Amino acid sequence: MIESIFASLSTGIIYGIGAVGLGLIYRYLKFPDFTTIISFIAGAAIMAVMSKINIALALFLSIIIGGMLGTITYFQIRCLKVNNILAGIITNIGAMSLVFLFTDNQAVVNTAPEISSIFDKLLAIKFSWWNIIKLGSIGFFLCWLISNIFKTRYGLYILGLLGTENYIAYRHHNKEKARFILHTLGNSIISFSGALLTIQNTSFNVHGTPDFLYIALSGYVLSSFLIQLSNSFNKNYLDRDNKITGNVFVKMYLSFREILSKNDEEPVKIRSFLFLIIVGTTLVNAIFQYIDMNHGEDNRVSYFYKAFIFLSVLFLGNIEKKNSNKQI
């Protein structure tokens, strides 16, 4: 049982990479974009189909399709004045026809045989600590890459969305550029994670990723709560161990806490927060894997437990918001 739970860590990290894209949208646009569901599925589908032609091209197109779907949702909101959440739902429903068009109306598609030999050591289903390290490195590199965007003027556009509603409505002249970037970038990252899942499984199943959205949202909320919890600890009490002879784990924690206490616009904090999303998502996926192992034969029970876990995480997120407002 323990081995099976650890084996789910690879899938959890892949979901976590997608959660980074979802977290960017949710943090700065303040709503859950349902385009993320179809972006994940579409990226997975294109990888399965196009891998038989060229694997590198398949990965590239998998990333592009997510950006295109995000763009469609953005233009619905911007040009057609459709409600934010409704626009994502419309894209989600409509793009399913594209997915079945890609797969020639098949719900299950196997990848090219070469994927097994090329990527087996990186994304094999069988558990390996070395696989976890390599996947974690991919996730960290992605977080580093995104955090560097915030050093550019486009990153400043996005950070401007954290201002007040009045600031956004009247003074942030580049708000639409920021929203466009977030829709396209966030969904591109998510479709990339869908492609990674197809590589890992060596096949695509249109019904194989029903848990992605609430696992990713749970990971995002959990990471926010962990940051708030970390900042609430008594620093003076821990500082006594922050010396040469002190506990190494306490010293590591204090160093990490110092990073998380920086301003929200600091790239190093953004990078750490994004990586915490991957960690939180991996943890939630491991919990869901444990539920499936023990109650997978009875969907009535398993989905009830999953709903309870999801609700509990959202409750923690509500506590985090209240604490943040008190500090302000």
C-alpha cells in the first residue's frame, strides 16, 4: 500500500505542474477558469496523436493548444462580454469536439512506441526516487522560468492586477494585456502537464483525468495556507536554534520563511510559492490515491471522501484569507 502511494508522487508532480498554471490564473484573475479542464485533456490528446509523427512536435503543439484555448476564453470575456466562469465552461464544452476530432472520435489513444523507450526512465509509472527528482527538477525549472517573467514589464502588468478594483478599472491601462497573458500562459502550462501525463501513461484516455481541477485547486489553496501557517509561528522561539549548533531543519525552515515573508512582487517569493503549489498538489493527490486504494470499488464512498477533503482544504483557505485580512 505504501509503495503504491509513493508511486502516485510522479502523477502528483505532473498535476502540480498543471496547478502552477491554474494558480497563476486563480491568484491574479481571482476566478477558477474552467478552460483549464479542457486544456489538460487537449494537451494529453495531441501528445498521443502527434507522437506518432514527431515527439518534439507533439510536445510543442500540446503547449500551443492550451494557449489557443485560453485565448478563446479571453476573447469571449473581452469582446463578447461573457461572464468569466461561463466563458471557460463554453470553451470547455466546445473544445471537446476538437479533442475527438484529434483522436478520430476515439476515447482512448496509444502513443507512439518510441515514447516508451525515450521517456520510460523519466516518467515511468513504476516508482523511483530518481524519477521524482527529475520530475521535481522540471517543476522547479518551470517555477524559476515563470518567476523571471515578473522581472519584465509583462510581469509588472500582471502584478498590477493585485491592486484595488479602482486601480484595475481606471489606472491600470495594461490590465487587458495582463489578463491575456495569464489566460494563455496558464492554460499552456496546464496542457503541457497533460502531455506529460500522456507520456507517463503511454496512452491518452479522455475520461482519465477527472480529478485534475479539484486536485490542482486544493494544491493551490493548501500552499497558501501553509505559507500563512509558517508566518504565524513564533519566530523568536525558533531563533534560538538559528546558530551554528542549532537544529539544521529549523535553520532551513527559517531561511525558507525569510523568503516567504518578502513582498509579493519579489521573484524569489513567487518562485517559492509556485513550487509550494506543486508540493501541495502532490500531497493532495497522494491522499486521493490512498482513498482510491481503500474505497475505489465503491465510488459512492470514494467520491464522498474526496469531496470532504476538498471542502476541508477550502475551509483552510478561508482561514488563511481571514488571517491575511487581519494582518492588513
